[in-house]
Amino acid sequence: MSSASEILERDSELVRIAAALDSATKGSGRVIVIEGEAGIGKTALVRETRELAQQRGFGRLQATGDETETAMAWGVVRQMVERSVSRYSGAVRSAILDGPAGAALQALDVAPDSNAADAEIARTLHALWWVAIDLSSTRPLLITVDDAQWADQPSLRFLGYLARRIADLPIALVVATRPPSGGSGPLTELTVSPQVERLLPDPLSPVAVAAFHTPDGVVPCPEVVEAMHAACGGNPFLTGALLDELSSAGHNVGLLSTAQAIGGLGPATISRAMLSRLSPDALALAGAAAVLGLEASPWLAARVAPVSAEALPHAVESLVRANVLIGGVDGLTFVHPVIREATVAALGPLQTSAMHARAVLELHARQAPARQLAPHLLAAPVGTLPDAAELLARAASESSAAGDRSVAAACLERALVERPGDALLRARLGHTLLRAGRPHEAREHLRASVASAGSDGDAQQRAELQSAVTQATLAVDGAEVAVDELVEALAAWPPVEQEPARLLLEARLGVTRSFVAAQRRVAGEHLQQFAHLAGATPQERTLLALLAQRGRYEGASHLEIADLARRALSEGALFDDAARGEGLVGWVLAMMSLITADALPEARTEIDRALTRVVRAGSPLDFAMVANCAMVAAWRTGDVAATEAEAEAVVAAIQHEPEGPEVLSLRATAAHMGGYTALERRDLPAARAWIDDFDAQARELRVIPMLWLHELRSRISLAADDPHGALQHLDTLQREAREADVDPTALAWRLPAAVAYSRLGDDERARATLDDHLALARRSGAPGDLGAAMRVAARFEPDAAVREGLLAEATVVLENSPDRLEQAKSLVDLAETQRALRRRTESRELLTRAADLALACGATALQTRIAGALQALGDRPRRLIAPGPESLTASERRVASLAVSGRSNRDIAHELFVSPKTVENHLGRVYTKLGIANRRELAGALG
């Protein structure tokens, strides 16, 4: 094809690409998106990128999007992996498949089923991310995707997932695409991502066009250059195609007269003119290649065209000679997508549809998988295959499992056209449309399915359909209308003999009512009838989890809450339900109920079981949810260091996750607990940093855990001696909590309020606030909450003898609590009271016990207070922590401990859901702080 001798006017783009490659070589990954119209030179830049990467010793993966494969889930990911394998055979191929490439194919082969929720798909994305890490572990890696506008949605989602996490990896990702259509979708998200550097190649100038020449070396004269630039707009591909057309038509581009022949040409006419020179067989073969897609077999294309075996070699030769195809025995590929699109346009809709039909028949005869048949079935006439509906349904399952619900819905819609009376297909279509974000259409199909099921049909199936109808109504009309719809459905539901199906609707009603503040009271009363359930089914476990959450928010007995939570969790069964469903939110809510009821040993067992599952095959969001529970459990035991480590682990795991209610709730809870730990170290700047970091990332979306940050802000204000500011934050908390109908006893906001009132001299209001809190704590009965309330209340007692009695009682209560930090604080308060009563021996004994507890908790502020109290008694306080380890952050301590246990950097990264480079950076800081050189010295330095 006519061209310039080199890539023209792309120096700035190549400099930026080279810089990205150099950055990846140093371990700092970069993402480049080359965006522009068809023919502007994106593919040439991708080709140059690969050559530059080869010169730098990169491993290289490549894929090209293809319009006919858009409906094939994971097509682009499979293409890049399979291309890297297909070049080899025998032992070499086996060795490659035993490594990361095989792991990638396995991750796709074991992808979730067609009912997969987003949480399950996220696990596949994370598994693929680890494959990319492993592929780049020995040398930097370049991943290029050309024509990404035609890539399948699951593959694009993976590219976005990788792009958000690439900064710590020796990987360069280069994606070439036309401007995305529409304002949303994974390709749009990728192109506008803050991690992405966009290259927007400009049209060529007339000077660059003048550098083009014909295949026989003729250079266009200035007037022809000007005319070519006007006709092609500086588009490199069209400029070369125009030169070809002029040369084929016998025009000498070196002559002024040729400029006049260009006047009526434009981008569309150039392509049509190229095709008009083809013979009927060549044009038909090109059409078949266009229909079949990337690297179509010439023999298959000949059957689809149809072109005889005798005519095939000549047709291929003429297409190659005309610069339409790059042909060979292995496959036919268009020189440029522009020519492919022009070929399809030249065929017209009827001929294109007929070719798709022939493609279906040929591929079906070759036993091609459903995912390969689906794109052709969607474009072929109805009735092309007798089993079209089954094949389309199978393809829909694969697409849905990969998270591409739009393609799945398209397949099912066509399947229903093939078999219009199939109630099961209609129901599947309704479910798929709901998950594809099309609730109006989904509800129409689902309601029709409920009606066709009838009251005598399968009760479980009908309940599942009605539940899905409610989800659609929730999206269309809101929670209140959805609640009314479910209440009406339940009123008409047959009685007890169909109870399992009815419980499914009751569980959906409970969940839906939780979105409506005005419904919470009636919801609680209604749920009470299910308090006897054993937790034998997912529906029973959901209802019990809702009851436990209600009890927690309404200050019910901690024993009752713990019992409900145990049955809801059912020794890991609820976690399994959640892992297969819409994520771990339900499990987290049940766990929070168990933890705040002080059932910590059982909670720890559940957390350990869940963590094992998540580390083996989970996503960062899964890990963050389990770590979130571990964080709150650690705080309830008073372990400041562990709480801080878990808070940092939560934030690290979700730092690249898209913002949403779950991620925002996790960030808020981590900030809350992290701020607590900073205050326990009297590190006011660190406490403020937790709040500031959260506020810097927060959006307009509001979630209930954000309420608790007002309580943390109040404690920070008190630590800064600002009681007025503390009360302002608490007023905001109370107002927002009332609006949400929430007032959990476990959130002791009344305690800082009482302190603030006292500092302002309003002892009466302080005492009334404390009495309210103490009453709620007694009603709950959780030893940790009750003991803490009693301890603070005692501090407001002016008579030392009376205060001693109250603190002694609080200490006894806290001995039955897992909260060692509160135990230590009560012992210190009691010891200081006894010192005031001149009982120095008893005071010293209590302080010694408290010192051991404070050391175990990592509560440095309390340790300092204990040291001062012992000094006041004439004792020389011992050194509680070695200065080296004391300087480590919580995350550094955790990583160092895992390293000492023998884990590799990769193992540690996998366990903590961070990158290996993050682990490497942590260990580097640990070595510096401890004054050591390597891992061998680590165990001794940590003591």
C-alpha cells in the first residue's frame, strides 16, 4: 500500500510512549490511551510501541478488538493469552500453560455461572490481575489492545481494573480506540480515568502528506498534495488509500492534472472506489471475511461467500494485491478496519444477513461453541438453526457469568423471538434485564412470568420471580412502592405448606423495608415472628441477620443479639450464601451484631474461616469486608495495634475500588476506628488525618457509617480542648441519626457529650446524659459497654470513697468483658482513686496489672499515664516497648511479622490484597527504622 517511509508527525506521541515504557521498566506502571478517528494512525503507534518495548526487553501481550466478537465474553483477554501460547508446542507449550498464562485461562474457565453477582465477577478480575503480576515478575510487560472500541465488555472491565492498580507494577498498558460512543461503560471509564495518559493524534499536515509516495516510488506534486490533504483531511490511512486508487486508475500523481481528479473524492468514495475494482468472487470473499471477523480462515470464508475452491486462490491474491486483505493459509485480515466497514456497507443488509446465516450453518457443522455462534445468530434470519434458542441461551449464560449482561440480554431477547412461548426464557430474560440496569423492561417480563406460573405452579420459582419483580419496582418506583407490592403479594400467598418459598419473599420484604426509615418499627415487629428460626436456609439466615441488626440498633439484650447472630451465621453458612450472592454485606451486618454483643471468640473463628476463603479466591472488596470485621473485633478486645493494622489494611485493599455504598461504608468505618487508635496514642494530627483523608475522597453519597465520624470528630475536639466544637459535632450526629431512625448503644456518643457538658460547667446535663447512656448500656447488658459507661460515670462522682466503690464495680463487670483496654482504664482510674485515699500498696498493684494490659493493647497514651502514676508513687517505671519496634506503623509491623514467619513478598501481598511493591516498600522502611540490612536480621530486631 502507498505510504511514507516512516511514521510521520508523531514524535511527541512516541516520546510519551517511550517515557511510559521507561517508567514501567523502573517498576512504575503507566496507562496510555491512543484515541482518534479511524485511519488516524493508532495502529501504527501501537506497532511502534511494541517495537520500542522489544528493544527494552519487555514481555509483550497483544490483542485486537473485532466487531464480530464483541458478544464473546473475555474474547480480548483470551486472545492476548492464547496468542502468547500458540507460537509454541510440546514441552515449551506445557511449561507456559503451567505458569501465569495457564492460570489466566483457568481463571476464565472457572468463571462464575450465569447467575453471578458483581462480587463474584470481581474475584475473576482479581485473579487475572495476579496473572498480570506474575507475568511481569521477571521482566517488564507491555499489554497492547488495538481497536478497543470493539472489545468485549468483560475484557474492558479487566483493563480498567488493571489500570487502577498499575502504578506499583512494571507494566505498560497501551489501548488504542476510536472515541467511545455514549457517556458510560468500561471503555469510557478507562479513557477518562485519572490514571490514564491520553494521546490524541492530530491529522497530518500538508508537509507530511508530501512525504507519501506510490508503490513504484512516485512522489505527488504540490498541487496533488494540496488536493489530497483537502480530500482526506490529513488522515494517514485514507491518504495512502487515495494514492493507491489514483495509481490504479492510471493517474500520475506527479502531474498537476491529477489534482482535478481528486476533487470529487472523499473518505467514503475512496473506499468504495477500491472495492469497485474487485471481481465478484473477490468482493464476496472480502464480505465473508468481514462477517467472520478477525483472522478468518480462507477456507471457511470461501464456504460462507460462497466461492469455489478453484476460484479461492485467485480471489485471495486479488484482495491482497488490491490492499484490501493481508492473506495467508492461517487467516484473512483486513488491511484496516475502514476497509472492512466499507466492505460490509457494500454488501447491504440482506446479503450481510444471508452471509451470517451461512456462517452459522458452517460453524455449527464444525461444532463451534455457543459463544462463537451467537454473534452470527443475532444477525442471521430467524429460524436459521432449529436449536438457535438453546444456543443463544447458552451464550447468554457465558456472557452473564462474565458480567456482560447487555450481550446476555440481547441473546435472550433473540432466543425469545426464536421460541416466543417459552416461559423459562422469558423469566431468564427478565432476570438478566434487571441485572443489566433495564428495570422497566425487566419488570414487564417478570410480571408476565409470575402470571404464567399461576398459583398452582412451582412455589419456589414463583417466589423467586416475585422477588425479582420487587427488585425491579425498587429501581423504578422506590422502596415504599416495592414494600406495598410485596405486602400485597404475601397477603395472597398460600399458607404454611409452601413456607420455604414464602420465607424467600419475607426475606426480600425485610431487606426492602430496611431502605425505608418510616418502615423500621413495623418491620421490626413483623420480623419478630421469625425469631425462632434455626438458620437452616439462606432465607432463614437473612431474616435472622435482619433481626440481629434490629436488636443491635434498638439496644436489645446482648445475649439475644448474640443468639440471633449465631443462628444467622450458622458456622460459615451465611458467608457462603453471601459469597455466592450480591456480596458480603449481609454477612458483615450479622458479624457486627455478634461482635458488639461481645461474642468475640465465636466472631474470631468466623473471621478466620472467612479470611481463609477470601485469601484463596476472593476480591479486594471481599478482603476489606472481612478485615473490617476483624478491625471492629480487635477494637472490642482493646487491641489498639491490631485495630490500626486492620484499618490500614481495609483502606489499602479498596484504594483502587470504584466509589459506591459498600466502599464508602468501609472507608468510613476504617477512618472511625483508625481515628480511635490515634487518640489512644495521643496523636491528634494522625486522628485528624484519618478524617481529612476520608473527607478528601468522600462524595455526595451518604451511608450510615458516616454518621459515626461525627462522634470521632467530637472526641478529637475534646482532645484539642474544644468542648463547644465537640457538642456541635454530636448535635449533627443526633440529628442525622434521628433521620435514619438509628441509635445503637454500642456507639457511645453520650460519653463524649457528658465530658463536653462537664468541661463547660453544666454538671447537671452531663449527669443526665450519662444516666441515659448507663440505662441503655444496662438494657443491652454487654459487659464492655456497661463497664465503660460505669467507669465514666464514676469519674463524675466528687466523693473519692463513693467513686472507689463505683470503679470497683465497673472493674468487676469489665473482667467479664473481652475489652482489655477498658479493663486497663478502669484499673488506672481505681488506682488513682485509691492513691487519693492513701492506699498506696493497693494502687501500685492495680497499676502494675494495668501496665501489663496496656502493653498488650499497644495503648501508648495509657502507658504514659500509668508511668506517671507509678512515678507519683515513687516507683521507677520500666521501659514498656523497645524503641526500634515502637517506631513501626501498624502496617509495617504486620508485614514484618508475616516476613518473619517465612512468607515471600508475593505471599504477603496476596494475603493482604496489595501489590508486591507495596510489601517491598513496607519492608524497606522497616529495615531502615530497625537499622538492619535484610530479612535474616528481622526476627532479632523485632524481639
